[in-house]
Amino acid sequence: MLFTFESIGDQCVELAYAQEYKKRNKIRHLAIVTSNPESAVFKYFKESYDSLIPVSKRNINILLKFYKSDLGQIFRKSHPELMCAFYTAYTRSDLILYNPYVRLCDIEKMIFRIPKDTSPCKITPIPCDGWIKGLKDKGMIETGKTVLLNPYANSVTGVPLSLFKGIAKECMKIGLKVIASVHNDQSALGGGITAIDFPLDRTVALANECGIVIGLRSGFMDLCAFSKAKIIVVDHPSYQLADACNLKDWWPQNPFIKSYIYGRNLVDPAQISNYLLKEGWV
């Protein structure tokens, strides 16, 4: 049984390498202990596990704290059938936060005892052709010529919405359609940018159809990395995990990922449209 924190990105990394862990250790039945068994992430990685064991979020947090303790380390050796797959149960947080060469995906492979060059597994496609066709019929998206913006994230903060409004404007100048992912009470960007609220199980299909995804570093971008879309991810200097969670390093199966840090190597929205043109992504 495996367990980790319940954010989209953490679950993606756990499940992307669980297949190889299961294969190398000749495990016949692999269960995931989770407080959100309804998460769409599990739909994408159906081949990575055999069953889900629902528990409360409180108990997940208790398990994580226990496994970080000295007693937890002793317990883990005596009970290998229950395994914590969360990074800081094996290494101190400051090693991750202050070392620009550490990648959380590599720590996950270390936990699973699989080679560092192991590739992530392929996801199970979730078809939503009817929904995609509806968006196309309404003129909201055009195959391969649409930018899917993701201007909101829980992890990365400090990047103003004005940056994404500017990026949208510059992208429309070069002939691209632009839509923005919003959820619940998140505000639309205006300026002719179509706001769209959709469940996670439609993310990869939409990214494939649009062709380009630009957004803040988040678990949403982890899912998009499993699409065929070209991806531009924006970090902020205050985000301490920017190096450890480098999207390009996490997901080498997608060769079209470009990272920027707002205020450092990204100061003008036109840089994005110029990069798209330079790379021939338009």
C-alpha cells in the first residue's frame, strides 16, 4: 500500500512510477491509500494500481507525520507492505528547498528503488470527443491553434493576472485563439479571452486539441505534460520549489516544455509570443 500527499502533482509523480516499482518488486496487488479516491488523477493512471483504500485526510496526515519520525523509520523496516511515497519522509525539507540540483521526481524514484533514467508510464486516455466538438462548433477553440491559459495556482503566487492578460493579447496578435481555465469563483480575464471551467478528466484531451498550454506551475501543468501540447510554465522567485519541481525535468516524455521565472527571464508578455514564433510552435 502506498500513500503520499494529495495534491495533483504529488499524485502524478507517485502514480507515474508506481508501475515500474510494482514490476521490479514483483508485487501482485498494489493499493493506494488516499483521502480523495474520486480524484480524476486516478482515472489517468488506472494501470498503476489495483485498488484504492479511502481514509480520512486527517489519517493521511497522521501517517505522514509518523513516517517522518524515528519510530516511523523503524516501523517501515518491519512492515514493508505499507510504504510512504512522500519525499520528506526520507529527506529533510531544507535539502530540497536550498539545493537547486535536487528534483522531487528523482527522490520519488529513489523511494521506489528504480533507476534514475526510468521514464514515466503512459496515461490512460479519457475520451471526451463530444465535449471537444462542442467547443469547436462554438468557435471557442481551433485544433492546434489555441492557447490554453492557466493563470491560477495554489503553489505559485505573486504573478499578476496582468501578465496573462498581456500574454493572451500578444498570442491573439499572431493569430491564435485563447481560452483561460478558471474554477469556481476565479475571475475571467476579460479582453476577449474565453473563460472555461472544466473537470480535470478533460484536461489532457483539451490540451491535445488546443496545442499550446501556458500557465503557472501547478499540478494542472503536470497533467498537461502528459499531452502532446507545447507547454510554457511560469514560476515566481518566491516559490521555493521552483528547482525541485522543474516541469521539464519531471516529465521528459514531453520534449516541448519551456520554463520562465517572472521578473527574471520573463518581464514582457511579448517574450512568450516571440518564443512561440521562434520555435515554430505557431
